[in-house]
Amino acid sequence: MRYSRRSFLAGAASTLVWGRTGWSAQRRPKIAALTTIFHKYSHSEHIIDRFLDGYGWDGQHHRPAMDVVSLYVEQVGKNDLSRERAMRHPQMKIYPTIADALTCGGSTLAVDGVLLIGEHGKYPANEKGQQLYPRYEYFQQVVDVYRKSGKTAPLFNDKHLSWSWDHAKEMVETAKTMGFGLMAGSSLPVTWRQPSADLPRGAEVEEAVGIWGGGIDGGDIHVIEALQAIVERRRGGETGVRAVQALRGEAFWKALESGSWDAGGWDPKLLEACLSRSHQLNPARPTYSNVFPSNADLRRLAPESYAYRFEYADGLKASIIQFQQSRGKPEGGVVGDCNVAARLKGNEVFSVQFYLPYYSMRNFFSPLVHHIETLFLTGKAPYPIERTLLTTGMTASGVESLFQKQKRLETPHLAVPYQPTAESTFWRS
């Protein structure tokens, strides 16, 4: 049996009308939020609060045209916000299980959209350093309700689909088979950019570099997504990745000093362009704030740095560099933001910062929520789920290469071709 948006609508309330432009105003869509934990500065707070209370958009306060009516929180600690939010928003009820949240305590699917936020909380890490957040397990429980109900609803999955490639692939295939909209990813591809520019669609890209100061897996996906949001617009669209190699320790510093991709590293001009875009470049000398860091400075400031080198099926070469300071030491580090540079045919360099404004307010979640609204209102993801599938696989493969002592790995499973949207979806307002 194929499940679809229309099979869901057939079983919805008679006042609900689905037209070419989406939901009618006769009934506000109902949303279920499923999350691991809900505390200040968690992804749950940033996303769910925007649906409950609204957020600034296009110069005014915007309230989503939908209601969060059910909430599931797996881990409730002393700093929990979910109970206070439920008291302040009585239309949102807290349920003890995912199935109850989806059915609103009944026997069949009773919501029109699902927020799956499996980020933060106390979960074990595996031997590779990946935090085993239960996104796939939550997804399975959602799909189980869909199958029992004979109807579906669009679903947003926060950040990468899973720490496991096999899980991620299954999630995408299930959504396509059952016919419901699936959107995933982080705020990086859709946040502001400095400058507010995009790679011209169809540009011929030869090499790209992305930098940040994140960490294994959870930090990797951010900079890989940012890089992918740029290079996917190259001539021919996306073709997938055929190999990856991680570099850490002396192998990383040797690559940094090699001077080129062919010598085992990356184009130093692209790294320079990334560092020059940063608004949070750590001063390389104690007495000067405008001295560009030398390789020796980078080693001193971020001795635990590592990189992933990706070989794309169409010949593109790309690297992401994580400048990590010494473990347990608050001082050091190189950059506090994410920057990407690409060398185009003819030796032109395109570079951009993925700007994360107003850090205490986390306003960079606003464009992400804006796109989630689009998913729930139309039933279709505003950008290809294949991007997040590919970047999930790139992240997992990079981590695997690190685990296998920096072995170069062939990645035929990452042959994930797709075409980007005609207009890029980053925040321009």
C-alpha cells in the first residue's frame, strides 16, 4: 500500500481543504514535537519556541500559521522547559510516548506535521566518538504510527539524519516509498551569508575548502553542509562523492604545509580566503590583532586540528578543516565561525561566511523554522533531502576514516546525484 498526503487528507477533518497553494485557512495544521530534551539553548527550545511564540521575520513579528498540539520529551531534568511551555500554551499537551504524541492520545494519526529533534541530552558515544542520538529510532516509531493509521504527515528531522549511513538511507527510502515530505539539516545552509552572495548556478568549480572549529560528527555535519550548499550549484549539479580521507596529527600538519591538493593537502589560497572571511579569527600574536596566522600559529592555537578530503565523482576536490584547540583548555582555537571558499575555472576565488548572528538569541534558527513551515504547509521539502543524505554519509565516512587510522576510503554508496533548487534558500532579509 502506498501512503500519501492525499490518503492523509481523506481521513482529516471535513473542514480541512487542501488546494494548489497548500492548506486553506479553515483549519490550522496541527504539529507534534518529538524531542530528546528541552532546556535553554537546546535545539528544542530554538525550534519549538518559534512555533509557539513566533519570531522576527521580514522586519516584523511572525507567528506560524499552525499549532504545536502535542509534545514528547524523553529526558526531563532540573532545567527542563517543557512543563512551563505546556502551562503557558494549553493547546500543547505533553504525552508519555511518541505514539501518543502523534495520535494525541487516540488510536490514529491526529497531526499534520512532525518535528523530530534528536539533539542534546545524555546519550552514549560509540568507539568512533559519535553521539548515538536516537533520531532513527524516533523515526521508526513515527513510521509505525503512519502504517497503522494508513496516513502520513510531513516530517522535519533536525541536523543530519543519523550517525549511521544505513539508518539515513533507510529513512529517505521509507519517506519516498510512503510518499511523505521529509526535510532534514541544520541552520548553516539557510542562515545569513557575508557577503549575501551565492555561487552562480552552473559555475565550473575545481576545488573548495570549508573551515570551522567544531568537533567529531556533530560539528562535522555543520561545515560539510555549508560547503555542500555552495558546491552543489556547480556545473551539472551534484554527482556524489567517490572517496574520503581523514587527516589528523602530524599527517594534518604535513597536509597543511604541502601547498596543494596533489601534494596531499589543499589549495592554501582557499584556506587564506576562508580565514579572511572570519569575523572571529583569533589573534595570532598577543600584541597585534591583524596579523594573519602562519602555519606555526595555527599549530600553536589549534594543535588538535583535523581535516577530511573529499573526492567527488565529477572530479571536484573539497576539504573541510576543523581547527581544534587543546582538550580541556579554554584558550586557543583559530575561528569561531564557518567559512567556505571555492576556486572556479580561470582561478577566480569565491568565498563566503555562514553568519550566525545574535548568538545568545540564536536567530539563525529563524530561517530554518521558516523553511520547516513551508514543509508543513505544502507537504514538500523546500530543498532536496538528498543534500542531507549525502552530507550525512560524508560525515559518517570522514569519521570512519579517522577511526581506521586515516585510511583513504572508497565511497561508492555516496553516489547521490541531485539538482539544487533554482534559487538558493539562504536568509537574505
